[in-house]
Amino acid sequence: MNIALIAHDKKKQDLIDFVMAYSEIFSEHQLFATGTTGKLIAKETGLTIERFQSGPLGGDQQIGARIANDEMDMIIFFRDPLTAQPHEPDVSALLRLCDVYKIPLATNEASAEILIRGLESGWLDWRSIKEKRVRYDG
Ligand SMILES: O=C(CO)COP(=O)(O)O
């Protein structure tokens, strides 16, 4: 599965801790991240992560493009709901695309934990075994 990891600045340590806690599961998947998030997680966990641009420089949009190309299976995005982001439109667009393409999305540890445990238990296998994914056709 292709999993994108994203965290706003005040949530980065939380995401590092989360990925560290479940590193055995994450290590079995292809990991992607926005620039700074990916750099920090890779450094702290030793996991291989393909990095996009930093969020404010277009990283969220690059991940959104992967979703639109049916190339992302799960998004873990620890958002900071208490700090205004200069690239808020990009953030909203990414969340919107998760709904458009029915991509599992977790925006905090509680929901991320359920997704990761579900992933481990095979609840999301349908995404990889389905021959032809359901695409949004308007
Ligand atoms: O801003 C972000 C997501 O909106 C995250 O970007 P960085 O991982 O580069 O800090």
C-alpha cells in the first residue's frame, strides 16, 4: 500500500512518535511524505520515505495529484487545527480529494490508530486486490 504521512509543525513530534510505535507495520508499505515531515520521520525511524515538496511549497498538492492518479491508498495527516496555515487552500484540496476518491484519511492519532490496526488486520486489502478501482465519474 502507498501511505502518505503529513504533519503540521506542532504535530510533527506526534507523528514521529506514532510512526515509531507502528514502524513494523509501516516498514511493510511504501511511504511518502511532505518535505519536512518526511525528513524528520526518516531520520528518527530509519524508514525509507519518498519525499515531496514541503507543504507550503506544494507538497500537499503533489500528494493530491497522486490521489487523483489512483496512486495513494491511505493518508495520515496530523493537522494543527489551532494554527492558521498559509497554504490552507492546499490542505482543504487534499482533504477534499480523499473524499472524492474514497481514500482512508486520518487527521489525528485516534483515527490513525484505527486505520493502522485495520491495515494490519487486512481490512483494507480490498484496495490492493480490487482489479479496477471505482473512479469518480462525476
Ligand atoms: O505543511 C504541511 C502540510 O500541509 C507539511 O509540510 P512539511 O512536511 O514540509 O512541514
